[in-house]
Amino acid sequence: MNILITGGAGFIGVNLVSYMVNKYPDYKIVVLDALTYAGNLQSLKSVEGKANYTFVKGDICDRTLLDKAFNEHQINAVMHLAAESHVDRSILSAEEFLRTNVMGTYTLLEAARSAWKDAEAGTKRWVFLNVSTDEVYGTLGSTGAFTEQTPYSPNSPYSASKASADHFVRAFYETHGLPTLTTNCSNNYGPFQLPEKLIPLMILNATEGKALPVYGKGDNVRDWLYVEDHCRALDLALHKGRFGQTYNIGGENEWTNIKLVGRICELLDELRPAAGGRGYDSQITFVPDRPGHDLRYAIDATKIKDELGWHAQHSFEQGLKDTVLWYLDNLGWCEDVRSGAYAEYYDKNYIGR
Ligand code: NAD
Ligand code: TYD
């Protein structure tokens, strides 16, 4: 396969690129990324120079650039991850979310359709894998889990833009026959996640002696999955997923935010004790809630388990510890990603201040 991975310089992207480049030396892995505040080439250092890896800087809204990339690299598979991904940013302004997540996905679909048509006579599997989120389903009450039959009911501008993209992907399958499928995954954690998201934010703020801002009462629930488990699911979906289908991916690993932040504090107390024997949980600060804050996400992953033989391999206990250690060992990377456009937004707008 010659695979175009969009958003390959972001959190899940860099983990996926490294997984695919190492697992498939005979494939061609082409990363296309605009390097927004969320994309970082330093994160791709481990694959730089590998024969099966190429990086293209570009925007998924740029049709001319997309056509060139599809032609030049004879692309026959797309793993589409490029997106604006942070809910809090989408609350302050949704414009970039519409541009990238909706218009960008549409432009990519059109470019893919054109490349797929040219290649249609060939015998190889041609596939467009759309990487989406469980947030499109909206919120759960205290019981139940999202299945692939749960109706879309997005509550944040972020999830509304992702839902729109998912509908276009589905429509291109139904209308044009483009071989597409969508995966809807729960919250990921692991190395290279930007420190605007809950887990890395708490690790860094704790060690820097800053407040640990918990929204509302901290009783919102997320279903956490180690990023490499997500990457393995995407690999399976790419090779074996049925076109026109959606697959839920999740860790069956629900945590309230306050319990999770408490667990991170305990790990830090053990791995990097604060001066004077003070517990890091003394830095927890309850701040005004996020508007429209979804109460609970939980995934029923029966379909991907039964059809594609996927299951999560990482325990949360080990995965979270490894993640805390990774951040403590990579403070230079954190400094780098927190400079420039990231800092400009964050210093002015951060909701938890
Ligand atoms: P991220 O914000 O860390 O990375 C996004 C990447 O997309 C960045 O490298 C950025 O430079 C790039 N990008 C943004 N706009 C672009 C554009 N117009 N053209 C080209 N590149 C552009 O996001 P992430 O957490 O790695 O998420 C990746 C994908 O997975 C997203 O589609 C997201 O909706 C989805 N997802 C994320 C999670 C999660 O927990 N992080 C869970 C489920 C699904
Ligand atoms: P986040 O990592 O932004 O992911 P998402 O909103 O896509 O689930 O947030 C995870 C949970 O943590 C969510 O319920 C919001 C909450 N949260 C805080 O309480 N404080 C924070 O500073 C952040 C960033 C998130």
C-alpha cells in the first residue's frame, strides 16, 4: 500500500506513523500535515530518513496540493486524521474547525475520489479510512455505552464538525461508491499528546507547581485508551474493515476526571516527590465548568472485537505510569510544543484560569 496519513504530525498521527513505518517496510507512508500549532516535526524524528517514509507540508483544504500528492506517490490508501481537535478551542471559535474538519475533509474526499477513479481498473484494495471520535454521539447518562447504532447527537462545535465530516464520508460511499469507512474512538492518552489536553496538562502543571484545573465537580467520565491500542485498531480497519461501515474503538476503561487527576498525583508523588513531602493533590483547583460539557462517554467495542479481532492490550495502570514517565523524560519536547502559536492562544484564552 501507498498510504497518505493526514495529520501525521499530531498526537495520534506520530504514534500511528511510527507504528506503520516500522511494521510495514514495504509500504510507502506519506505524511501530509499543515504543521498548525498542534503539529510538530520534532515528534517524527524517529522515522526521519527511513526509506518508506516521506513528509509533505500542506493543507487538506488545498486541492491542487492534494492532487499532486495522490499522483506523485500513487496513493491507494488514506488514513485521515488531520483535524482541529480541542473542544475548548472550538468553544472560543469554531471557524477553523469548519474549515479543516468539514471543508478539509470534503476537499480530501474529492481528491481521493479522483485518484480512486483513475486507479479503479487495478486489483489492489483502495481505501479511505476516516478517523473520528465517540464525541459525535453526544453524551451518555450514568449507564449504557455507545454502539454503532447510537444516533449522532454532537454537543460541542468540535464534535459537530467531526459529525459533519463523518456524514460526508458516508455520503461519498453511498453516492459515489468511494471505498470509505469510519472509526469512532474514545479518549486517547500516551506520548506526544499536546499539553492542552487533560492528562499531559495535569502532569506538567503539577511538576511546575501550578494549579490543576478540574472543570465543574470533576465527575465527568471519559473512557481512556492507550494510543498504541488505537493505532492497532486503525491498522486492522485499514486492511480488513468493511466499506460503508463504522467501528467503535474504546478501552472499557471509565474514569471520572477527579479520580484520574488524583491517580496522576499519586504516580507523581511516587516518581517525582514534591519538596517537603507535600502531595500533588493539594494543587487540585475546581474551576467553572466547560459549557455544554458532556457528562459521560463509554464505548461498546463488540463489533471491532468480533469482526476484526481487536482488543486493547495495554493496562491503564501501566499505560498511565509509562505516560507520566514519558512526560518527565521529555520536558524539552513539551517546551518546544508550548511555544509559538500554542502559547499565543493559551496565554490569552485558557478556560481553566
Ligand atoms: P492533534 O490536534 O494532536 O493533531 C492534529 C494534526 O492535524 C496536527 O498535526 C495538525 O498540524 C494537523 N492539521 C490541522 N489542520 C490541518 C489542515 N488543515 N491540513 C493538514 N493538517 C492539519 O489531534 P489528535 O489528538 O492527534 O487527533 C487526530 C485525529 O483523531 C483527529 O481527527 C481527532 O478528531 C481524532 N480523535 C482524537 C482522539 C483523541 O483522544 N485525541 C480520540 C478520537 C478521535
Ligand atoms: P480533554 O482532554 O480536553 O478531552 P475531551 O474534552 O475531548 O474529552 O478533556 C478530558 C476531560 O477533562 C473533559 O471532561 C474535560 C476535562 N478537563 C478538565 O477538567 N480540566 C482541564 O484543564 C482540561 C483540559 C480538561
